[in-house]
Amino acid sequence: MNTELHPLIQRIEPPFWFSGMHNPEIQILFYGNNIAQCQITIPNNSAITNVKRTENPNFIFVTINTQKIAANEIDFIFKQKDKTTFIQKYELRARRKNASLRKSFDSSDTIYLLMPDRFANGNKNNDNDKFTIEKYNRDLPGGRHGGDIEGIIQHLDYIHSLGITTIWSTPLCEDNDPEYSYHGYGQSDVYKIDPRFGTNEDYIRLANEIHQRDMKLVMDYVTNHWGLQHWMVQDLPTADWIHQFENYTQTNHKRSTISDPNASEIDRNTCINGWFVPSMPDLNIVNPLVFNYLIQNAIWWIEYANLDGLRIDTYNYSEPEYIAKWTKAITNEYPEFNLVGEITMRNQGLLSYWQKDSPIGKIQNFNSNLPSVMDFALLDAFQIIFDEDDGSWDRGITRVYDIIARDFLFPNANNLLIFAENHDSKRFNQIYNNDIRKYKMAMCMLATLRGIPQLYYGSEIGMSGDQNLGDADIRRDFPGGWDSDENNAFNPETRSECQNAYFDFTSKLFHWRKTNDAVHFGKTTHYIPEHNVYVYFRYNLLKSVMVIINNNPENQEISTLRFKENIGEYKTAKDVLTDEIYQLENTIFIEGKSALILELE
């Protein structure tokens, strides 16, 4: 992938770049022993706009303007103190046609979140690597289990058969931590796929295979921190490349201090600058070199791998003004690109603050520029409501009604990412003791509420896991992803009856969702729940969908008279899962703890 390096240069980052970018300037990092002592020129020397040396002589940062440079190799001429010279070639590549106008994921999509180490081991030859510390140990719950990119590729047809349109994988870049490196969030090289997952070329192949199935690929990107083993943390370019303290200081995780007008400076600074955990040094995005590095790295992956979106880990742990500028730099290059930020806040006003053009943020003259945020308020509701049978004023299904009722807080509620679980939460099927009725209710709501639904791998076959036993238990291996597995849930013939019941329902539901644009972009009208029953409509000018969620354990007879403003002249409706026809002039019968999705006809 890289242009061949001269012996005196150990690294160049980005390893290559692209011509014809919206921002024509590129900051190139050259790394080598005492490389900063060299003078650098290029044949068109006026293209060099800045040369930055730091207190570390092993780094030199050269900024060039590529506006008038065609896709080609550039000769960087290094002159050493003894007047000897050498040339390092640097490649500018041509972009794909209409690369800047690439389409992204939106509310017509359904996202499948998977952890590659726990999904499928497609290539046993990369289970270990001589240059990475942690070795394969599937017997250790928190160890490396061997799942990889090849395993994902081999099971893309399985994912596609679920009605999934988009895949979000947790990070795949190298994480060389000595333990717990399987999750990938403590990265040690952000231009290199972890060799235990595969190669950069394997990642390109994954993207191509996904696109051939008319699906999309979202990269999990981390702006807030790296791992202790990151090569630059081992030899810092500048002392303030990461946040450092006299004594180790961890973030207080109180992200409300960022928007709190009454917050103390020490609390706010500790939140933003403190480390996430001792093994994850906190990046100083305010440092211009770090800032440009992170912008370029994200853009490089978008161009190189032809990505369809980014999910940004721990988004609001970074300094808000600069993470907003980082986001704007991405969307300046890709105006139709979607980025979803992990904003682990449950209060909808605080969540809204972080979505682009938020009326809450505007009060403080802040705009995150972030198109999408993860709806943790709805997650919390999903994880408790189906065991709340009484349906009193603020419990049971009313919790969801109240959340949707506050959509006015968001400039674009339809671009929220909605989910019933993920890799950091309690497992849905564990909470509800694998009661498939409750799973079906939750999935029917994910498929029809405003927003972009995200499923977590394995839920569709009834997988569970107890977070009280540690995160590894909510990140179990997918059965059938390893040759030695007794149960192969990828194959309908080898699934258990229970696994097939989960899968068949999920597949039918989300395949239907792909066909109905009223639930993608339509309006919502909902009705105050009665007897723990929630009724809402998703509709546009041509289609209307009626959703009935009966969170009451008892069967219910629902009179349609109350919903006349949405039913209008429609006479019948078809159950999208059973094809049963309902007469809308009559009452509708619905079983306890169940859901109906009706297309009005």
C-alpha cells in the first residue's frame, strides 16, 4: 500500500493522499531518527505552505497545497546537514468519480452492529501475529478469539438475509494493548488494520463485497483517545499531543459540564481532558497538529475504503469547539455524509445539544455540526418497559410516548440512531429472559419509530449475555463462527427451533421495512397510551402504517374510532407479518404482550 520508504524514514502519514479535494492542503508527517534536521523541498517548492518542527527531532510536519498538482508522485528532496540529499516519493492518487457526493446511511437503512473478534473466524492463519502482544486465547472471555474480516465477508449473505442494509463494525485498526485488545478502542496505529483482523486490502475487499450487495459500511472512529501502545504515544511529537497531568487524572464522565452555564472550570476541564481509562491516553485535539492529523486520518479512510458513514466513539469527551470543527471538515468534503456520535446522555435536552443545528446549542452559540446522535433515552426505555405491566402515568409504554413527545428538541429526530442494546449495554434478551414476545415488540418499534434502527449481532437468534459477569459476556462469540462450534446459527438447517423463530421474525420484519418509505421518512402521529397500549401512525402522501403495541399482559380490544384522524377513508389494513386483513370500522383485537404493524389499504 505504501510508497517504498527511504531507509532514513520510518513512517509517512498519511501514507498517500488524493488530488482534487475540497481542502487542497495536506499535512504530511515524516518520521525518522533526527529527520527534523533535514531541509525539505519539492520541485514546485511554492506548493509547500508550512514546515513545522517540534521539540522531538524525529518528527517533521510538511504542509503542501495540492490544488495545482495532478494525481502523480511528488519528489520530496531531503538535504541533510552534511549536504547529502535523498528523495522520498509521495503519491497523490486520483479520487473515485463523484467521491465527494457519496451517499450515506439514513433512516431508510437498518444497521447491524458487530464485533469482528466475536463474529466469525474466517482465517485461522491470522489468529496470532508476531508484531502484536496479545495472542489468541478463546478460553479467556476477555481475550482474542480470532474473529476477523474474512469471517465477516464469509457471512455477508447471512447479514443481508436479515434485511440489513448497513454494517457498523467496532474498530478494526491495530490495537496492540497487552490484554483486552479485542474491542479495538485502544488503537496503536490508525492507518493500519490490526493484522489479527486482516490487512488494509482485506478491509477494501470487505467494503467492495458489501457494496456489491447494495449495502453500506460504517467505520467506528475514535477521536478522543488512542492506546498506550500507539507508536506516537511511545515517542510523542509534542509534549501536549496528549493531555498530561502531574498525577494520573481520569475523566469525571460528567459531560453535562460542557453545556452547564454554572459548571466550574476544574470540573469541565477534567471531563474533557481527563483520560477515559489508564490505558487510553487522551488526545489534545486543540493542538493544531493533532487536529489536522485526526481530520486527515478520517478523510483518508473514507476515500481509501469508500466508506458510507462514520460512527464516532465518545464524541463529546473531546473539546467541543474543536470536535465541531473536525466534524465540519469532514462534511465540507462530503456534504451528504452522515456521522453519528456516541453521546451517552439520557436527558433529551442534553442529547439535543449535540445534534447539528440544535435549538438547545444555539442558546450558547454552539453548533456541533454532527448530523446524528445515538438515542440513549430510548435505549433506557427499551431496557425496562416490557416488564412494567401496570402502564401507569409515567411507566410502561408511556415512557416511549413521552420520549417521542419531546422530539421538538431535536432539529432532525428522524436522523437519530435508535437501538434496544449495543456492545456497551445490557443484552436485551438477557433482561427479558428470552421472552420472544418482548423481543418482537421491541423490534416492531425499532422498525417503525422515527430514526435509524440498529440491531446488535446475535439478538436475531436469541443471543443473551449477563453484563454483571463483565463486558465479555455481552460480547459472546456468534455460534457457528468457529469450526469447532457445535451449533451453527448462520445456517437455518443447523439453527435450533428457538433460533429460527427469532431469525425468521427479524428477517421478515426488516425486509418489509426496506419496502415502506412511510416509516423511513414519513410523519408521525401518536396517541396517549391507554391500558399500556401505544398506537401511532407513520405516513406520507401515499402510504400510512398503523402500529399497535400492547405492553399489557392481557388481551385488548382497540376501538378504531379514536384514530379516525389518521385512518380517514381507509377501510382495511393488512398485517405486514401475517398478511391478515383487519376491518378498520371495527375494534381490533390484539394479544397481550404483542405488536401489530398494519399497512392501511
